[in-house]
Amino acid sequence: MITETDQLSDALSQAAKLWPELSGQRTLLLRKVLEVGIETIEQEATQKTKSRIAGVEKLAGSMPGVWPANWKQELAEDWPS
């Protein structure tokens, strides 16, 4: 159950202008608004992931010498066998 607030009511009125074939069918308009919202969220999430990956790839290999060549061995020595 969803309460139709003023904001939602306005959004559905705007949606009816975008999709006049659904005008007067508020349930279908709401479903359409949700579908478009879901698609937008998925696109933004995908773009954010791509942006993060690009950032990591840009930095990858850009800090030589930060870790000593034998860092794995030194780390392993800190832990008992």
C-alpha cells in the first residue's frame, strides 16, 4: 500500500502527460514511474561502478616503491607458521 502524497500526486500528473495512453490509470502510471526509476537507478549504479574501476585503473602502478619488493615475505614473517 502506498499513500498518495501531494508529491506523488504531482508526479503521477506529470507522468500522465508523458504517457497519455496511461492517463486515468493511476496504478499503471505508478508502475511506469517505478520502472523508469528502477532503470535510472540501475544506470547510475553501473556508471558509478565504471567510474570507480576507471579510477583504480588510472592509479594502478602509479606508486612504485611504496611497497618493498619483498613485502609479501615480510608480512608472512609477522605470522607464525
